[in-house]
Amino acid sequence: MERREFIKQSAILGAAALSGVGLHAETPLMAGKQVLFVWGGWNGHEPEQCRDIFVPWLREQGAAVTVADNLDVYTNQPLMTSLDLIVQIWTMGTITNEQEKGLLQAIQSGIGLAGWHGGLCDSFRNNTEYQFMTGGQWVAHPGGVIDYNVQIVDHQDDVTVGLQDFHMKSEQYYMHIDPNVKVLATTTFRDEHAPWIKGSIVPVAWKKYYGEGRVFYTSLGHVAQDFGVPEALAIMQRGIVWASLSKYAAKEPWVTPIYKNYGR
């Protein structure tokens, strides 16, 4: 199936689910939203190709999108204060104190943040406050590109409602996780590549807050082709929409971290 058809199919899947947060199928999902899409870093995660999947989709959904291939954009205070959402794909690299401050303050103030794979949770490895914001950090992908399964563990959330467990052939991310995230999907590790982690259940998609800002992350999306899996694309698109409502919707009340019970 062609990439555009995947995007269309995912949008149809997500429209009904997202109606639970005040959206309707006949309304563009991102109508009126101001979005900054930041791409760069390590080219192995295909940031340019992923940009060409998500920026057109954001615009089709009514968003006004500013695209940047540098981190200095985070120091542009007039732009940053005008935003509803930041989507970042920037693997590894370094960020200056001024750039990081601009990003962190924006999310704390109520601007949403969304991203995937190494583009959000393997960025700026020396910056622990940044990791505090994102809610997780990549540490390994045993075996590299392998076959693995993703389990949907929250079937009521707008991001995952209607989706079933699915299969991936990609990097299975083993991550260190903030205990206060709301986990939506997980993956279970086998023992072929790292026997000591056999049976470990690690989150694949989650929500969290950083200050007033909504943060959404999924470890799916090693390369652009991974979004050819309809469930992977749907999760990312729905997560983007959820994060974009940060300024407009009440905080979701999860008091007890969900992930302590997942997989049981």
C-alpha cells in the first residue's frame, strides 16, 4: 500500500476515537493549531523522510506548520510562545543551555510535545532535565532490527481505542522510564539477544505532563517505513493530536501510575 493510502487509512481509524476529546470526523483534526516541526540529528533515523510523512498530514489536518532544521528555533521566544505543539525528531546531538531552556519553558507553560523513537527519547544524552521532561530514555535495542510484538494495554484511551496488538520488524527499544507516565502500549522482550532481560515488559507508547504541557511518545518509528504499519502510524497521529490540545483541555486525572499493573 502507498504511503498516502496508509496516512488516509490511519486518519479514518483515528477520527472516531478522537471525537472523545471534542473532535469530529468532518473537522480537520488540527484545525487552527500552531505547530513547530523540528527535524535533524542522526540521519539513520530518516528525519527528512519522516518530515515528509507528518508535515503534509499536519497541514491536511488544518495546522499551520513551521518547519525547522536547527535547534536555535527554540530560542525564538515570539515563535515559541505562539505555539500549540512541538513535534521533534532529532536523534542524539547536543543542545545548548539557551536552546534547552527555551524548549523546557515552552512545555512547562502548556505547549504540547510529541515525538517518536530516537528523535525524542535518544536526543541530547547529556541533558537530564530534558529526559525528565520526555519521561524516558533509550538504553538498548538488543538484536537491532528484529521481529517483535506490541501489546495495547489501555483500550479506553483516545490514542489506542479500537486498536489491537500488532507486529513490528524494527528496533525493539529497551528504555528507562519515568514511573509517572501513563502507558498505552508495551512490548515483551525475549532472551535471544540479551538473556537477562527475558520477560521484561517495556512501554512502547505513553503520555505524561511536564508542568502544564502534554507530552506524548512512542518508541515506534526507527525509519520512515515503520509508519507503513497502520497501527504505528495511528498511534503517532493520535498522540500528536492529543498533545496539541494541551492548552485547551483539562489535565487528565491519572493519580496512580498505570504501568505498575500492565501486562497482568
